[in-house]
Amino acid sequence: MLKRELYLSRIRGFYNSDLIKILVGIRRCGKSVILQQIIEELRETSISEDHLVYINFEYIEFEELQDYKKLNQYIKERIKDDSLYYAFLDEIQNVESFEKVINSLRASIPNISIFIT
């Protein structure tokens, strides 16, 4: 897999920021690949696997999380301590009212860094 260094270098400074990181682009342009590369970089810096929450809404195993209330609960249940957690929500547009989840997480959890495509 080709490392997208140009894009990673632009977003790297925001990994630990409370700003919502939004990757946009045309279909099949590599947004999910960039998310995976960010996750890999975080793993390389010894971020614990249980502090990385990755949900791809194109995967059928996450279909029930397309209900925004269930999604919110699912993510909150994974936050177990005061360390920083990283939430990666790929193809978030498949969740009706997803913005409610994003706003709720940002307002209620001070130790979360959110990435969406």
C-alpha cells in the first residue's frame, strides 16, 4: 500500500486535537486508506489497541450501529479511562443524524479524537 505522506503530514499535527478531523473526497479516492495509515501510525507510537475505535459503516457487522443512538452508546462504552481515545468513523454518511453523535461525543467526552470520512 502506498503511504500517503503528503496527506498524513498535513493531518498529523491534529491527531491529538479535539477538532473533528473530516476526510472528504470522491468515492474510492483513498480516504479509508488514509484512516488505516493514521491508525497504523498511532499503533507505532504505542497507542493501545483498546484506545482505537474503528467503525466502517460499509461492513455488515456494523449495520446495527447505523442507528445514531446505538452508535453513541457503542463508542461511549469503549471509553474506560482518562487516556486519549481515537474514534475512526468511515462512511459516516450511512448513519442518519450522525451529526448528533459527533456533537454529543465532542461535548461529553474530553479525551476523544474523532476522525470521519
